[in-house]
Amino acid sequence: MPENKIVLAFSGGLDTSVAVSWLKEKYGAEIVTLTIDLGMVDLEAIRQRALRVGAAKALTVDAKEALVKDFLFPALRAGAVYEEQYPLATALGRPLIARCLAEAAQAEGAFAVAHGCTGKGNDQVRLEVSMAALAPDIKVIAPIRDWGMSRQDEIDYAKERDLPISASDSRFSVDENLWGRSVEAGELEDPWLEPPEEAYVWTKPLAATPDEPTYLVVHFQQGAPTAIDGEEMAGVDLIVHLNGLAGGHGIGRVDHVENRLVGIKSREIYETPAAIVLHAAHKALEALTLSKEQARTKARVAQEYADMVYNGLWFTAHRQDLDAYVRSTQRYVTGDVRVRLHKATCTVVGRTATNSLYQYDLATYGREDTFDQAAAEGFISIYGLPVRTQSQAQPE
Amino acid sequence: MPENKIVLAFSGGLDTSVAVSWLKEKYGAEIVTLTIDLGMVDLEAIRQRALRVGAAKALTVDAKEALVKDFLFPALRAGAVYEEQYPLATALGRPLIARCLAEAAQAEGAFAVAHGCTGKGNDQVRLEVSMAALAPDIKVIAPIRDWGMSRQDEIDYAKERDLPISASDSRFSVDENLWGRSVEAGELEDPWLEPPEEAYVWTKPLAATPDEPTYLVVHFQQGAPTAIDGEEMAGVDLIVHLNGLAGGHGIGRVDHVENRLVGIKSREIYETPAAIVLHAAHKALEALTLSKEQARTKARVAQEYADMVYNGLWFTAHRQDLDAYVRSTQRYVTGDVRVRLHKATCTVVGRTATNSLYQYDLATYGREDTFDQAAAEGFISIYGLPVRTQSQAQPE
Amino acid sequence: MPENKIVLAFSGGLDTSVAVSWLKEKYGAEIVTLTIDLGMVDLEAIRQRALRVGAAKALTVDAKEALVKDFLFPALRAGAVYEEQYPLATALGRPLIARCLAEAAQAEGAFAVAHGCTGKGNDQVRLEVSMAALAPDIKVIAPIRDWGMSRQDEIDYAKERDLPISASDSRFSVDENLWGRSVEAGELEDPWLEPPEEAYVWTKPLAATPDEPTYLVVHFQQGAPTAIDGEEMAGVDLIVHLNGLAGGHGIGRVDHVENRLVGIKSREIYETPAAIVLHAAHKALEALTLSKEQARTKARVAQEYADMVYNGLWFTAHRQDLDAYVRSTQRYVTGDVRVRLHKATCTVVGRTATNSLYQYDLATYGREDTFDQAAAEGFISIYGLPVRTQSQAQPE
Amino acid sequence: MPENKIVLAFSGGLDTSVAVSWLKEKYGAEIVTLTIDLGMVDLEAIRQRALRVGAAKALTVDAKEALVKDFLFPALRAGAVYEEQYPLATALGRPLIARCLAEAAQAEGAFAVAHGCTGKGNDQVRLEVSMAALAPDIKVIAPIRDWGMSRQDEIDYAKERDLPISASDSRFSVDENLWGRSVEAGELEDPWLEPPEEAYVWTKPLAATPDEPTYLVVHFQQGAPTAIDGEEMAGVDLIVHLNGLAGGHGIGRVDHVENRLVGIKSREIYETPAAIVLHAAHKALEALTLSKEQARTKARVAQEYADMVYNGLWFTAHRQDLDAYVRSTQRYVTGDVRVRLHKATCTVVGRTATNSLYQYDLATYGREDTFDQAAAEGFISIYGLPVRTQSQAQPE
């Protein structure tokens, strides 16, 4: 019976393992698990676990390429960094997970999908709003939010049913995909305390980083990175490569008290080496290729775009409109950026663009100067006229 | 005769030294020089030089405290960083120089002031627009822009008149005040080349920085820093202290291709250690004390404020309006920020505020959690309603 | 027992009359009604009705002056018009009602307040969020939203208990205060249909308006109207006077499909004569007294301010910050505006300001012209430089 | 010799008639006049005059269709109204005139183009910046700005050379194209005076307008009007039709003190009937078809777009980017708007869209209501949470 199928987003952890049984019992439904690889996931191992904890069917999908092409690079072109700090890794993965869930539910004829998010985070909103956009007729079930079990309850529940769970013993709550790793909970909840080294996995502690810098040249084509040091690379490979390289130099740590979508502030730790390098390089290339007015408006759009993504509003007409704007700005964002990675610092040290707006002959103080200095007097006279007028009419 | 006096902003360099003679000859006027200390200036030495090159009178003023109180800290509270890169050192000093010039011209009964800016930079605009606001009846003369002498012409001119000039042999053009040091020209005009170490004076090269980090706690009172590690410090002292400390760790270098006010892009190098540390700490404290809406609007105001400062529009009603907004936002920006300085990196590692909006009991995933997760379902239902509606009415 | 008291916002209509009984029965509480005059309310009549339907105590408060001073004029100065159409009458009254409720509840020692809003409108949110800000410990009860009674159910309920209700037979749902009248429901819910004349009460149909125009001069002092035709008037009187005058000319009708706070669009009819006249006059005076940059930023703040008010966020630090900005902009918004009222049209025909930025000698094409046309060439050369550069470097 | 040709934008008035001779004498050049029809121009009559005053060749071009398609409708879709008052008629024509000039100059091999703008208006900037974008190598000459002749000087100059000029005796300075008519100078320069009826030509005085309203239905296709009352019309015809119809009802007058590009305020009178009707209708259709977030961002873009157009920055990458955004927003702006024209008032009385976001079943207070009121409580709880938190942590 199709009405009896639920597709559950399955990570293999304690929560979703227990959810398989719980959904089966509560809804009398067949559970189809769906595990999605957005980077660093062992699909086959998780698939086996899904079957062991009672899934009728265990689907997997490698969505890394879709993640890069449809979500990460558009966000990079947009300059989308939440609150100027967080390059939005998890937030960019959720709409893709929703898309995979919707497709699987439709293919399987399921009446509902289920996810393992809690009731106080952003991810429940991102997933459910994305589902509302993509498949408004499919019900969304949130067992963790509904059942009210504590961690110990879950373990007892699993034991009673003889479920082969192996609870993670990390004191942190972690999520990761190609674009970054999020860490929260535990002692991180005190924003006065410096995060302990154990919170970090992708990035080396400063003391362990090389004494010599690494220089690299990132090539962008219309706002998207396409090559490193002259070697063309597919998006997934390029990101994996940069995560390793920059993480090895200790680059990519973010420690931020952020405004969640659900009205609270939370302290979050992120590791996001490739994103840090690519955003810095992309911004430096835009400094050469966008006019001042373009840069000003794009900075505001970047803030709006980041909020839309963070707030789970990827699948909206508004996000598409912003994207149309962004794509137009990227027509000439093509060129090379030279970056130095060293001791937790990513520094842009050179940039060049095919259609650069930097004009040596206008900028130089040397002999080649073609700037018409005589024009300055007239310019200042008119430019300063309203200031002069106002200070006379409205002295204070 | 008062009509015969010109007050010249005098730095003691080749340009303004030659200008003393040139103005005297061209305008038949008495030249009063004014030298302003905005940080690291030897007022007495420059005063002596002014008299030697022909000034009738050589005035000096220590304006460091005014710089901090009336310009730097307001800009810090506003979060004013030009194009997200440059904390606006020179741009913040120019209006104060104009204010000092206007006051001196009025006190001396001069008909004009003169400055040594060229015709292609921002500073001519900043000075002249500020003068238009403060003293619209006083003429502004820009000898360097008007006379069309090359550097060699200036040296010849000085020799002919036996002026005791000692031309700097730096290949860079430099300006500095308490808040930062700007470096341009020479090989820096090729934005592909990494700046040479000689361009930097305030900040140590990474290899020469200590292996051990320095931790410090900055205390803010309503958005302005008032103490380091519990010790209250006057603004000038605090900034000097931080410039030394952070510069010693190699912190404070900025390498940016920026949009000048006069319609061109230029590559600028800045060293601004204290400003980098204070902006980072201030922003972290605001993350605790401003609501999400406050933070969003303030980020836009910061961009606008930075543009106003950069564009020479300090003495305008609009800048005052923005300031009224900023001051209102800072009522609760009081607290401590813990910062780690290490290997060219300034990292915020802890923050606490007297009136923090971060609420542990709402944020925690632990037992103390008071967040009402049951509310989430209703929230998502209404929050997602327009997305659901639009995706049904306007499928794509 | 204080725990047994509820303060109910009481309008005297069917809903709140039934609510008195219902709350008494459901909570076993003593009901204190509170009726607030925000314009055109017969407080004594409603007080009597409250006692007849079972209130233990019936409080009344004349809040008209507070409405004008603390809410309407600040919103006028801010230029707050929701979606460029709706001057926010009801939305401005709700936070004041919440303030009165909170004060009464505290004075009476009530554990809760109650209101008669439904579950799909904006007003429930405005009242409850305002209560959360002002008196977070007092519970808010929303009987209409909770009880699920239809209109007929309410009538039956009242009959059973012998409550002396007299249900309005209007086919529209109406709310009004000094600043405007809102009309919704009935045939207005079809946005293709022209609203019938019966929907309008404050404004005459065009055919019934005078053939001769009325001219009037509104005087503003720092952004607030203080006199009409030279006669000083208190705020409440001035608004009542203008509502009559402009309404008599058919001015003040608004027909708008708006975005509600709860995620839906609704079609609303407003009558708001005084607000239309005052906003038009105020804007015309600002055109004389604000610089271009002030006007640009204030237009954006006006949009944000209107959204904050509409969305029930009056009692927030962010609204206060915006207010600090607005007050600063209004320092010189002092002067006279001449307005013509005629055939449903309010037209500004003249404006003059004490500190006007309009300068005849700069603007005129006549002999008195003092504008320096020679400066234009230099201005255009530098102003157009980035356009020239970009069209050469990035031809399309 | 091609170096000896100048293409002069020729309107047939006194200024440009005198300019033919003056340019010939001053530059020893052959003068080719170019007259462009942007609406209501008698091309042949002006062509004859050009030859009579000494043009070597007199070109004409009918650019009405290009005006509508490439400039007016994009600006309409963008909602571009300068300072919320002026629909930008002249400002939209200038870049097209520049385009025609550039094309003619290239076809004729001219070394320069010339225009009749003064040195204190916006139009000189618009034309010269557009030329800098389109044909940076062609010189631009501004005789009126350069020659310093008064009106009487011009008349004397013409008499001396026996030029058949017939000076307009209007006391106003007028410009017009399909989208509107601009009037300035004379007594209009006193912003306190009501404009005299003679200033208006396209719009009837209220007393002379019909007593009966006209209703009409405008159909839009993706944001552009394509039919009136069911009859498809080409853009030029549709605008001409609406100008007559709405002007006959006295609709389209604008009286505004505006911020000019060159730093001064000026009082301008506009008549723009079709633009007023079409902007009102378009905005009403967008109220049905754009989400709240789309509407908010588009309102800001509209302000920016209007500024770009007013400021002569049509041919810029930034304007193109904004256009890409606007086009994306217009995908579903398709439907009908019913408008009533009566006594100088244009009122939207009905609107319907193919893909409307207005949902009767969500909006209605009647039986068909499908809105889930129970969700409101959870929504308000989370929506109000930050307000509650802040008012507790930061009481004032």
C-alpha cells in the first residue's frame, strides 16, 4: 500500500536508527531509508545499518556534484556568508536533502517523509519549508521533535528492541558536508570559553602547521573556480583539494554567536577551509572587475542571499530573482587570484582579470599617468555644492 | 593685512616645503604653517623646518585626543570599514585637519588655506568639502594640483631658492595617523605582485613574530573600548598600546584594490593593527547584544557610514543622522571580549556582556533547556505558508 | 485572589461580550474589562454594557493624546506607510492597547490579559508580542482563537446565558482609531470587485464632494504638524479637524492587497484622510529640507519602520534605534506646506521652510544665477570616468 | 575630411539653431544635424529648418518604438519613479538620443557630436556619460555651456547672420517625449507658488474634466502592458492612447522639488498621464503576484534603478544587473488591472492575475477558510521570543 510508506532521511546515528522502529510502530508504515552523500559519507556502511535496524528498503544517492553545481557555487558567486562569518555549509545542504527526499518519496509512492531534526534548530525549518515548496502534498514527520525521548530513553528503546546501535560518544553535535563542518553543544555553549582543540577535525592546530607558506593560484570563470595552479579541476575535486590544503595550514575555523531562525542566539563552531579560501579569492577578483555601484549593491544582495539560505528559503522565487542578479554581475568575474596559505591565515597577494577595471595608466603616480587632474577642481566644486549649501542653510 | 595671509597645512615634506615659497610668490601672501599631530609626529622639528623654509609663523596642534574621541571611536562604534577591508585611517584624519585649518584661518584672519594634496586622490576632496562645510567663505588653494611641477622640478625650485629640503627617498607614498598607515605607489601599483616587506613598518613579518600567542581582554563601554586586561586606559594610550602589541604579532596588514572617490581603482596597502583588533572585538560583542534586526540594519548603516567617511562627507547632516542611529544601538554594547593574537591572526575566543541576549537556557541542548519545541510546528506552518502558496500558484 | 483576575480588552461587540462569560466559566476568574478610547469611542456606554454582560469591574481610559504623541506623530515623522499604501492606523493602536492592558493588569494584580483577536490576523501577533515585551510574566489569552465558535455559536451561547448582546449586522469587519478606519471581509475579499460605497464612512463619494477646492496651510515643527492656517492646534484636534475636512472632499480612501504578517495576502480598504494629507505635506517639506543622501536613506528607513510597526515590533530596541535616526533627520523639518483638497485629491501646491536647502540663486535660469557652469566639464569628466573605463574594458 | 564633421542634436529651437552657425565658425566643421522623434515631433519641418540655418545635412530618425521597448517598458517593469514622484520621461530619452548620436557620428565619420544642454542641468551629464560609454573616442561639444551667450545675445547673433529663427515666447522651459512633459523656469522657480494653468498642456484643468469616470482594464504580460480593454495595442499606440484618455481626466500632473544630479534642488512640473496610470496598475498587479520578500527587495531596487536612470547611468553594467533582477521578478506579472479615471484621480479598483498569490480560501473570514488558526500560537511564541528575551535582558 503506498499510503503505508515513509521515506526517512537516514544518517546512521542513534536518532535516525531509533526512528526507523518508532515510525514503523507509530504509523504502521514501511520505512524506506534514504542516505545522501554530500561529502565524506560511507554510503554502503550506512545502507547496511539501515537494513539491520529495520528498514524495508535502503536507498542511497551520491549528491556531491549536485551540491557543488546547484548550491555551493551559486552561493559563492553571491558572496553568501551569514552574518559575515559563516559560509553556510549545512544550510546549503538542507534544500538538496529535501529535493532528494521529495524525489524518493514520489518514486516510492510514500505518503510522508521523515527527518531527524530537533524542534529548536534551523534544520527542521529548512527541510520542512523546502518540502512545502517542492512537494506540498507530502506529509513531513519529525520524530525527534515529537517523541520527547531523552538520549537515554533512546538507548533504552533501542536495547528493548535489540537494535544494533552504537551511540557516538562525542560531547559535541556535528554536521558536515563538502563545504564545511558545524560543531555545537557541550562546553561550546559557554561563549566566554575558548573552544577546545578536540572540537576541530578538519583544521590543524597552529602549532602543527608548516613553517613555510603555500602559494596557489585559483582561476575563476564567470565567478566559479575552475582551476588551481593552472590545472583544471571539477568542482567536487577542487573543494576536496582545498579543504585538505588549507585545513593543513590551520585555515577555516569560525567561532560565532549567531542569530538562529527560531529566535535565539547560539554559539557555533565551523570548519570551512575551502570556502574561506574561495570566498576571499572571489571577493578579490570582484574588486578588480565590478564597478563601485555594482560592488555596493552586490554587498547588500549578499547579505540578503545569505539570510535567505540560512532561513531555509532556497526554493523561492525571491532567491531565484537574486540569483538572476548575481549571474549578471559575474559576466566578467574571470581571472586569477594568487593566495598565500600560512599559519591559519589565507591572504590574497595578487589578482589579475581578463577584463579588469583597474587601469594602471589612470592609477599610477608615475610618468604614464593619464588622469586629468585639472578636472578635479570642477568635480569638487559640484560634488561639494550640496554640503556647502546645507552647512550654510542649516548651521548647527 | 589679513587678506594677505594663507594658512598652509604643513607636513615638513618636499611638497609642502616648496609650497611655502610658491604661495608667497604667487599670492604675495604671508604664510602661516599649521602642523597637526594625529599620532607619531615630531611637532617641534617640523615647526623649525617651517620657519627655515620661509613661514612667517609656524603653528602646531596636538589633535590626537580629538581624533580618537570625535572620529575614531564614532567610526568604530559604527563598524565603519570601507569595502569590508579598510578601517579608514587617513579618511578619518582629513576632516579633523580641515577643522584645525578652519580654526587657524579664522584665528589668524587668513583669506585662504592651502594643502599639499594632488589632483587625483581622495584627500583633496575630503579637505575641500570639509572646508566648504566648516568655513565656506575661506578659499582653498591646492598648490601641488595647480603648479604642475614634477618631483625633479620641485627639487630644482628648492635649490634655486636655497630651501633646506631633504627629499624622502622612499619609493612609496605614505600617510599615517594613530588609526593606521597607508602605503601606495611604486611597485604596489601592480596588483598581481605581492607587496614587498619594506612596504610594512608597523607590523612584523610572520617569521619574526612570537611563537606564543598573546591573550588579552578588551572591555567596551557602550561601544567604545575603555580598558585592556582590566586596566582602564585613555583612548590614545589604548590604541598606541594595541598598535604595538598586535603589530608585534604581525596583525593589521590590508592589501586591497579599492574604489577611489574620483572614479578610479587603486591598490592600497594598509597597516592598522589596533583597528583590526578593536573592530573584531566590537563586532563580537555586538553579536551578543544586538538583536537580529538591529544587526541587519546596522550592517547596512556601517557600509553607508564608511562610504560617507571615505568620500569626505564627515561634516554633513546625513553623517550626524547615522551617528544618532549608531549611538542608539550602542546602549547595551558593554562587556568583555577575549582575543588571541598569534601569527598575524587576531581571533575572538570569548565574549560576555552585561546585558547579553545570548540565553544559555534557551540555547542549550542540555537538561536546562527551556525552549518550547512544541511551538516549532505552528511556527513552521505559518512561516512556510507563503512559500507553499507561491510554489503552488507559480510552479516553474 | 489576584490569581483569579483577567483583564479583558473590551470593545462592546459580540465577540468580547461573549468572552466575558466564557473566560469566567473557563478560568473561574473575575473579569475586569478595559475599554480604550483611541478616537470615536463612547466609553461610558461600553462601560455599562461590560457590567451588564458580567464584568466584575469595567475600566476605561482615554488614550487619544498618548496615541498621537507616542505613536502617530513618530510614525508620521518616520514616513511610515506600509507597502507605500497604508498609513498604519490599526497597527499603531495595538501597541498602545497592549501598554494599557499591561498597566491595568499590573494595577489590578491580574494573572492574565485577554483579547478578542482571531487566529489569522495581524492583531493577535501585535498584541501578544507587545505584551511579551512589556509584561513577559503576564499570560495572554485569546478566547476567539481558542474556542472555535462560529458567529451563530456565539449568538446561541449569549442567548443561553441571557446576555444582552446586539450583534452588528455589518457585512464588513471594521476597526478604527484617530488615524484611520480599516474595512475587510464580505465582498471585499474578491480583489477584482470595486468596493461598494457602503464600505466607506469617513470619506464622501466623489459626486457628493464640493465643487470648490479647499486650500490650507499646514505648519510643521521639527516634523510634527502644529498648526493649520496659522492656528495652533493640539495633535488630537488637528487630526480630527483634518479627518473631517479632507474626508469631506472624498480624500483618504485606500484599496490595497497587502502582505499580512501571518503569511497570507488580504485585500483591505482603509479610510485615512488626515494621514494622507499629513504624509503628503510632510514629504513635501522634507523635499526642501533634507539632502539627497538623507532622503535616500530615510526612504529605506521608512520602509523598515513601517514593516516594524505593521509586524507588531513597536516595543523593540530596533524600533527605538530607527526612531533616534528619524528624530535626527527632523531637526530642520520646520516650515509651511500649502495643500489643495479637491475631488478626492490632495495636492501639495506650495512649500517653504525656515532652513530650506532650495536656493533660488542656484536653481534659477534667470539673471540671478550663481551656479558655476564652468565646473560642469570637470565634474562630468570625473563622474563619467568609471563608466568610460568599464565600457572600454568590458564591452558587451 | 571626416575630421571636419560634427553631428549636432537638433531640436529646431533658438539654442540649437544658433549652434549650427557657431559650431561651423568655431570648428570650421561641416554640421550634420540629427533630429530624433521620441514623440510629438514634426521631423520634416525641423529638417527643413536645419537646412535653412546652415546644416550641411539634416538627418532624422523616428525612435519612438525603440524608446518604448528599450527604455520606457524596462523602467516601468522596474517601478522606476524618481524620488517617488517623477516617472523619468526626459531622463529615459537622453540615453537613446546619445545612442542615435553615436550611431550617426560613426556613420558620418564625424569627430564630434554636439548638444544644446546648459551647464547646470542633468541632461548634459546624461548625454556625455552615455557618449563616454557608447563611443568613448568621439568628442562631445556643448556650445550652450561654452559660449556664455544670454538669450538676447543669441537673438542678436542670429540677426547678424540673418538666421531665420523664431524664438519661442514661452516663459517656461519645456521638454517632452512619449512618457511625459517637463516644465521648469519662470515663476515655477518659487516653490511656494501654485503652478499656473498655462504650465500644463497635456492635462485638463479639473473643472474641465468629465463628470463621469472612465473605467478601463489594462492587461500586462510579464510586466509590460499589451492591451487595453481587451484590445491588443503596440506600445507606442498604447501610451499615446492613455496619455489622451488620462490627460483628458486631468490625470498626470506632478509638482516636485527634486534633487538634481549636479548638487542643487530644483522645482519641476511634469505631465505624465500614461506613466501614472501604468505605474499604478503595474504596482497593483505586483501586489498580487510578488511575495512579500520580492516586493521588499524590488522596492529598494526601484529606488536604485530610478537613481541610475536619473543620474545618466543607463549604459552601465550595474543598470544591466538590476535589469536582470527585474526581469526575473516579472515572470508571473501577467494579468488584468481595472482602473477608474476621474477628476484627476487614477484609482485601481480591481486586479486579477493568472498566477495570483492571493488565495481566497486562506484570506476569507467566511466558511471556506482553510487557514490553520491553531498554528498561530506556536508561531507567535517563536516569532516573539527575541522580543521577550531582549526586553528582559535589556530593560530600559
